[in-house]
Amino acid sequence: MSATKPLLVALAGQQNAGKSTLFNLLTGARQHVANYPGVTVDKKYGQYADAEGAVRTVDLPGTYSLTSFSLEERVAREFLLAERPDVTVNVVDASNLQRSLHLTFQLLEMGLPTVLALNMMDVAAGRDIRIDHKALARRLGLPVVPTVGRKNQGREPLRQAIRARAAANDPAGSPAPPVDYGALEPAITELRTALDALETLGDTPRRWLALKLLEGDIQADCLLAGSVGEAIANPLLTRAEALRKVFAAAEGRSVGDHVVACRDRAVTALLAGVLSGAAGGRPTLTERIDRVVLNRAAAPFFLVLTVFMIYQVSIVWGYELTTYTWPLLAGLRELIAGLLPAAGFLNDPYTRAMGLWLVDSANTLLNYVPIFLILFAAIAVIEDTGYMARIAFILDKILHRFGLHGQSTLPLILGGVFAGGCAVPGVMATKGIPDHRARMATIFAVPYMNCLAKVPLYTLLLGIFFVEDKTLMMFYISTMTIIFALLVSKLLTVTLLRGQETSPFVMELPHYHLPTLWGVLRRSLERTWQYVKKVGTVVLAVAVVVFTLLHVPGLPAERSAHFEQQGQAAAVRFEQALAGNTYHDAVLGGGAESLVALLNFETDYKRARLNAKGEAGSKVVAERFETRNPSFYALVRPPSDDQDARQASRALRDLAKTRQTLRREMREERITYSVLGSIGRGLEPVTQFAGFDWKINVALLASFAARESSVATLGVLFQQDDDANQTLEQRMGAETAAGGATTLMAVALILFFALYPPCLATTIMVKVQTGSYKWMLFSIVFPTLLGLAVASLVYSIGTALGASGIQVMTAVYLGALALLLVVGLAGGRRVARRGLLA
């Protein structure tokens, strides 16, 4: 091995064996996370240096075997075949060698130079399991290193073993097969002989490939055809199929079952005399805990308690932290606003309007960072303790009936099973689902959850239309979204996703562990940073698009002239009010520019006072603004004994109020004439069947960029004075049908919003996780059509029957619940198989 060429080391191992912990131990902080080409599985790689040079280390996806059932298995296997690492470190759970060594045999069958890392030796010792690792090394013919990754034990011996194994590697050597497959050996030999003659197979291990062809491994068939061509491969594939059928007929079981049985016998023989102790049959701590948390009666209680604590710690307590971060973000906004061109009287410079729009969009994202930090830390704790696998075990049987997976639980929780989640981290979390079809179904189910951004619109509508039935309606909304998600998942599973790959369900229940502080913090920071990077750039790009669509083509010339006249008239009234006032020259001496500066000073002062904390903060603000311009300050905070200042202050308040009204009216009309406004009017012939006018259409279009925009846009469109909510209620009540039709419109809007496509940030995340623009487009089109169809049916039928909103909502809820029960009971059954806890 050249000293200048980095050593390539791959870490392979089953899930929950501590592989990632050992990877962190080996590489330290010099690591990166990306995706394997064409797939969404994480590719984590790092580097460290020893006395002989650099060692490039790759952490392969956790996998129980090297078959092709799951995406993780295929990714790991394809990397090992294509890259042929100098050394493969097989990380195994020392407390469960009987299960772990199956993967070891498969690595050896691939002809890979291997080092066995006996990790979690502390757990084995705690269970009174004793392992003669030297005897195990002699029997396997490879280095065996005891480690305890989470306690930083075994790093140097492991690094030395890696270097020694690389130096001792002899490509010409052909070690004896680790497993004797008995009656299958003649068929393996026949195919291997045929494969040995094919030079184009390159470094592909022939015996391993022969075994895979006999197992009927589709990916192995493709590998052979891609290497030698279909003309040469087809006869071999036909022969492999014939041998497979002959074996099954003669032995009474499939080749796959025979291979697993032979490996299990080989592991048992290998461990005879190597493994001892085994706790004498005494129940382990893990088993004693599981008797409680997995008890049929107690399991739902612990599950609900866990979900509640996730929300309580991250959403409720985490939101409290925003009271500390938001002033920082607001201060940053003020700093940037000070660097931008000053605001105009009615129209701001484009750079200022766009700049503040972008800052506000970014602040909306950054304000949730404390919540996500705590949320991801809580999830890391649940994962590291081993309870996350128990959650999947508890819910898998139910979720499977609707095309989902036990591990769909975490994404749904993050999305907002009740209220307060976010679809972006929910979709991100789907990458841990091993079943591809269930993973795709979960991706499209997560956006139906109650994300935090949907709550303002629900609250607004319930406060306007369902004051007496607010509690019942909130119960309907919070639970109906789960019903919709399950029904849609089932629909997609039996239609568009029917041809997607599935994998056998194996539920691994790891031992309980105490998580490490560094491990939890590290994953929390990594996941939050990924969120900020992947979403933050998208949000800013989308903000530019939305800003443009809301401002183009702008107000017509005659309307602009009208507002200019109103503004000039207000300025003239202000000047007349200050005639003979001692502050006249100080305020108006600079003409129009001085007047605008005064108004901006008054606006900045009010905003600074609003953000100030307590009397001390208000005092600091007062001192800062008085120093900034004493004359202007005297008008915004006039002394009680200065009559001229008090008179000028009253005139200034009138002018500022007029200016605010004119700017708001201009903003409303600008939206009316904008591209988004035109689209909203163009959609009215379709959306009228759901009771939506163009204003609601525009609000829904704006909410595609960010859900919070729905209420903000409605406020702009319906608002006439400072009391935004009251005016919105009055205007919506006046512009829709009276009585039941008004509440029907609200129900239709609630249902549409619940089924509405995910926000743009989430759709981008759908693209990231599926790797397909087609699926991203589907995540937009399908929910739109579904939501519009449901809303239109509810509004039209309810109007025809003369039903009230609460009556229709109750009927829809009960109907959806009945359909859910029918689909669930009719769904196929699957028994979850627990992993062995030896």
C-alpha cells in the first residue's frame, strides 16, 4: 500500500450495533454527510491519520444483511462491490453475536479484507457474557478487536488492526468459504465454474455471485447482465433458475431458507467454546423494562406519554426560548433596515422593500431554530435509549394496514400528529424507513398533519364562525387530519405506489442504553444545520418570487395619482396645523425630505418601544432616540409643559395614521392588480363551488410559500382599519352568504386547508427525499385536486340541504372515521417479528 494513497476503510454493521459511534470515535470532527448518487440514503465519510498516512473512512448504512431487499442493503452492497475498500470493519453487537455474525459471513463471502469490532463489550459484560476474542479471531482468520464506542474505548487497537489487515492483504489468497452449504454446494460449484471463465466480471467474487444467482437475487441478475451482456448472461440465469427449482423440489425448502439455516448452524459451531456465561437465564434489564413498556395494556400509555413529552419539551418549552431569540432577530432586522435606503412617504425604494421582505422571510425560519434544536435532541435521546424501535413495534401492525410502517411514527410526530409540528423535518425523517413503498407513502402523508403554521388560520376561523363549538371543532380538525393521512396513504399504496419495492419486515429491538451528551448534541446540531441549509436558501428564493408576483405589474397610473393626491393633502394639513408653531422650522425646514424623516423616526421609535423589555429597556430606547434627533423626539414624546410640542405631536399622529391607512390601501390594491391577484380572480369560476372568492384564493396561493401567509394576506385583503380581526369578521360575514352558508364556507376552507399541498419548503424536501421532480409535482397537484373536490362537495351539498357548518363537519368526520375503520379492518394482516434479545 502506497504511503501517499489514503487507505479506504468501510464500516459495515447491523443497526443498533454502535457503528456510527465507532465511526465518530475513529474520525473525530473530520467528517461530512452527503447522499449516495441517485438515492436519498445518507453517505457519511471522514478521515483520520495514523503513523503511516491518511485513512479515509466511510460509514455504510446500517443493514442486517447484504441482500437486495431494502435500499440500505443495496447501497451498502454496491459500495463494497464497486469500491472494494482496503479494509472493511464489521461492527457487531458483542452482546448478541448469534445474530450479528450472519453479516460477518456475508462480508467474508464477498472476499473483503475484514476486521471484526466487538462493540458494546460493556453491555455483554453487564449480562455476564464472556467472549474469548482471541479464539474467535483464530477461527475466523481475521483480527478481532473489543471496543466500547460510547466510552471511547478501543480506538487505537482498532486503528492498528485496520492498518495491519491492510498490510497483510494478499489478493492472490483464497480463504476457505466460511459456510458449507451442504446440498447446495454442487450447484454453487457449477455456476462458479461458469462465472470463472467470464473475464469481464472483474473483481466480482465468483462464489458469492453464484450463491446470489441461486437465491434469485434480482440485483445480482442485473449485475451479471450489465457486466457480460444479456446474450451471455441469459443462459446462466436460466440455468440458475433451473438449479434453484431442482433444489427446492429435492430439499422441500427454498434456497434462501436453506442459506439462512446453514449460516445459523455455522455461527453456532463458531461460537462453541468462544461464548460463555450468558447470565444463566436471568432476565436482563432490557427484558424487565420491556415487560412493562411493551405490556399490551401499558404500551399505549407510555407511547402517548412519550409523544406528549416530545411536544411539551420541544414545542411548548422550546417556544419559550423564542422570547430570547426573537429580540436578537428583530435587532438584526433593525440593523439591516438602517443600512437600506430610507422608507418613502407612500412608496418605499425597491431595494428596501425587497430587502426587508427577505429578512422577514428568513427570520420566520430562524425563529424556529431553538424549537428544532430541542426537538432533534429529544428524538436523539429516544433513538439512543432504544425506545424509538419500541414505538415502531407498537404501531406497525396498525400503520401497515394503511400502507405505512412502524417507523412512519417519528415523521408523523414531527409533522404534527396533534398540533405544533413541521412537515419539513417530518419529511426529512422518512429516510430512516427501510420499506421503500411505506417510505414514499409516509412522505405524502406527513404534510396532512397539523403543522404549527396551520393553527393561526384554524384559530381565526373558529373564533369568527364557531365561537360556541370551538372545542368540538378543534377536536375534529386535530384528529381528522390523521384520518385523512391514513386514507390517502392506503389509496396511494394500492394505486400509484403499488409497483414500488417493499422489504421484509424485521423489527429489531435493541438493548436499552443511556445516551451520551456529546452524541445527542452532535446529532441535534447536524440535523438542525441540515434543515437551515436546505430550507433557508429555498425560503429566500421563494420569497423573491412571491414578492415579485405580489408587486407586478403594480398600481395603475390613475390609482397611483389618487394616492399621491391623498398623501399631499395630508401633508398640507399637517403643515397648516404647525403654522406659527415653534417646531415648524425644525420639522419642515428641510421640505418633504424632512417630513418623511420625521415620520420614519416616529415609526422606528414605536417599533423600538414595542420590542423593548421593561422600564429599563424603554429608558434605553428613549435615550437612544433623543440623542438621535432631539427635535423629532420632542414630537413623539412631547413634554407635558410644552404646548407647541403637544400640538405638533397630535398633528403628527394624525398624519402618521393617514399615512398608514394610505399605505395599507395601496398594498391591498397592489395585491388586487398583481399577478397573484389576477390568478385568484381567474380561479373564482372553479373555487366558487367551495364558497371561495378571489380574496380567499389569493390568501391560499400566498400560503403555498408559507402557511402563516394565509392569515396575513386575509388581513391585508379584508382589513379596513386598525382592528384587523374584527374587520375581517365583519367583511367575511358581509361578503358571504348569511347563516349556515357562512359557516359552510368556513368548514370548506378548513377542509381545503387541511388537505392543501405542503408549503414550498416541504415540496422541496419531497424532491430531496424522493430524488424526483415528478413526485414533487405530484405532492402539489394531488392534494390541490383532492382538497378542492372535498371542499366543493361539502359546500355544495351543505348549501343544498340547508345544513349548518357544525352539522356538515360532524357528518364529514363520522363518515371519514367509518371509512377508516372499514379500510383498516379489510386491510391485510402482518405479524411484526421482534428481534432476538439473546
